[in-house]
Amino acid sequence: MSELDTTSEILLSLISHLDSYGAQEWSLRTVTATSAAVFLGMRMQIGHKFDIDWDAFVHALVSGIGSAICIYLNMYAAVAMNGVTEPLGSIQCNGPLTSLHRIIPAITQGYAICDIINGFRLGPAFLAHGIATFTVVGIFNEFNASHILTPMLVMEVSTIVLAILRANFFTPLLQLVTQATFALLFFVCRIIISPMVHYDITSSMLLMSEDMGKCFPKLIFYTTILFGTFFHGLNAFCKSYSSSFFR
């Protein structure tokens, strides 16, 4: 069995602090409810101070960076930890690689309430995004399959920049840099990496369908297909929309 690289050891050491608070056993429903309360409270207390969407910014930091960490561990630590690559290990009923893999989707489901509220102001595409996120993530959480979905949430990395795009203390040059950074991260995370991760997950599900059936219902496979199809289509639409926005 291979050894862990230094970066993986550091990341796992940080995650162990979550484990010291019992994160491996936290109720995902409780995490969802707590996250919703925190983000809604942030929304009411801070709002859009400095023209920053604070609840979206904090959620994107947690889910985007967290999912990126999980992708790294899937790639470079899974074999050393469990003797099998990811997502094959998860699909073979090995459970989440870490507690971080497990709880990130529950945090995203809690934030989806804010996303739905935003949708009533921003339009049908954004409302559909919020409802779909809450529903799809909820299905994975309820069937203890949240860790399978986590790498897909790397698309939230671009939202970190989107949330601060209109900050009123940015100089014109900094606004230009921020817009360019958002466009780059949107393309890399949502148009390239996320579809690749989705393909890896679905192809692994097809390859290990018999093993997967021992711990997850077929609904998880169908939801994974629909999730990817819907969000990749929505991301393509938003890419076209944002391109026209920045002209």
C-alpha cells in the first residue's frame, strides 16, 4: 500500500479536528438545518454590506474549497487509506473517505434555502438552480451517499469570486481583475472539472453497478445522471449569459 504525501497528511490532520467534535457521526439533517439557520441569519444581519453577497461568499468558501480538498484526497490519498481509488471505494460501500466528504453536501443543502430566495429576485434559471440543489443534495443526504456527490461541488469555487464581484471598495482595475478571475474559474471549475468528475462518478457507477446496489438504491444513479445533465446545461447557459453581461 502506498504512503500518504505530505499535503494529504496536512489536510487529514486539519480534518481530524472536525472528527474530534464527532463530525463522523453528525446527523446530516441537523447539519442542513444548522447551516440554513446560519446562512439565513447572516443574510438578515449582514445582508449585502459593501455590496458583497456574504452568505453566498461564506458558503462558496466552505463548499468550494472543501470539495477541492476532497478531490485532492480522492486522487492522492484514497489508495493509501483504503486500498482502492475513489469514487470506486464509495460506490463499493466503503463509506466516506473523510468526515469532510460526508458533511459538505449537507451544508450546501442548508444554503440552498438562500439560493431559492435569491431565485425569486434573479429569475427562473436561478430559482431552478436553488430548488434543484436542495432536492438533489437532499436525496444524496437521505441515502447516506453525500460523499459521492461532494467532488461535484467544486463548481462552487467560482462563486467565491462571483459573490464579491460588485464590492463597492474595488478600484476599476481590481473590478476588471475580479471579473477576469471569475470568468476563468467559472470555465475551469464548471465547464471542465465538474463534467469530468461527473463522468468519473457515473462511469464508476456503471462499472460497479452490482456492488453499488448493495448499499444504494438505483435512485442514486438516476439522480446523479439528472444532476449532471441539469447543472452542466445550466452552467452552459450561465456562461453564455455572463459572457454577454461582461461585454
